[in-house]
Amino acid sequence: MGYFRELPNIDYQSFLSDSLSSQSYITVKNLFRRNKLRDDLSNVFTLFNKYEIPEGSRPDLVAEEFYGNAELDWVVLLTAGIINVRDEWPLSNYNLYRYAENLYGIDGLNDVRYYETKEVKDSSGRLILPKEKVVDSNFTIPDPDDYTATLNPVRPVTNWEYEVRKNDEKSSIYLLRREYLQQFLNDMREIMTYDLSSEYVSEGLIQTENTRVTIPH
């Protein structure tokens, strides 16, 4: 993931047994220096394109297709608001079935998880009841065209259907439009630079306190 190359460095006190001196440091990436999309931009839909993740695709493949660079997979994840790829990225059909089978067992896949409404309109085409509202199995409403009768506009949703729906919802994301990509990268790199401080070494490096020197034993 090219994201880690964008992170600044930090010289951290070495506690390794083979350190050459008490002033030895290890240079590592500063994982605490985290960037995110500005809150005031996340709702500006003109900056984004809606994107449907192809079945079985990965963030790097999406980045290759959309931006022409697989190493921009971190831009895909960041602009889509995805933090935990394992839980928030859609599974392939095969992996989804394996996941659901492991979770519910083969016999439990078709068990009813809950009940939901069917769409109901009257004879004039007016919407009386929207679909997919969670209700009890015995939910009823008056027949809009015959108030002496009642309807039970309810259908069961199985565990398998529930998991498929959840996975499908993850497939629809928003990606930063290509024309704004370079400005986004420039802003991100500026945010990643260090300001002057007691730990400052350069714009891309800070050095933590060495307690072996400041607090000798």
C-alpha cells in the first residue's frame, strides 16, 4: 500500500539488545500521523463519483481501474470512509457464502431472521405502505380499496438474504473524482509534514526523547 510511503518518519529510542550506544534510534513510520477527508468536503457530492465495486474486486484493483494506479488503494479506502477493510469491504460471492455458512450453519441459512413489509399501493397508484420496513409476522393494514378487509403485506427475510443485502450495500461507494486527485494528494502531503517543535529534525522526521540520556539509571 503506497499510503505508508506518504507517512512521515519518527526516530524512536532503540531498546534492542544489540544497540551500539545509549543514543541509538530506530527510524519508523509515524502511524499516529493519520489523515482523513475533510468533514466539510465529505458531503460535497460534486467532488465524488458513485462507484459499484465489481464482484470479488480488491481496493488495489479499484484504484488501478479508477485512477490508473494500484498504489492509490489507500485513496479509495480513505475517500470511501473505510477504516476496517476486513469488515467494511464487500466479500466475493464465494467468501460471502463461506462466511454465512460458518456463522449460521447450512441449516440456518434459510431460517427467518425478521419480517418486512411489501409495498402496497391503492388502485390509483398512490403509495400506502413502503417496502422493507421491519414488522411482526402478523402485521396487518386495512385494504386501501376495501376497508372491510385487511392485508398482511409481509414477507420473511432469511439469514442468507440479510447477509447478501449487507454485502451489497458495501459494494456501493463514492470515490474522489480524478480531477481532484492531485490537489488531494498535495493537501495530504502538506498535512503530513511536521511543524517546528522540540522534536523537530526536518519536515519529514521528528525524534522522540531518549530516556537513557535524559533519565539515566
